[in-house]
Amino acid sequence: MEARAVRLRNNGKTAYLLAGKPESRNSS
């Protein structure tokens, strides 16, 4: 159960970073 929650949390975090700061990635 916990592993599943962690996996979902990681997926959400990745999606947030990818869709949340696309310009920041270019700035790098």
C-alpha cells in the first residue's frame, strides 16, 4: 500500500515538474 502511494506521489511530482516548469528547464 505504501509503495503504491509513493509511486503515485512520484508520478504526480514528475508530472508537476514537467508541466509546471517547462521554461525553467530551458533556462538551465
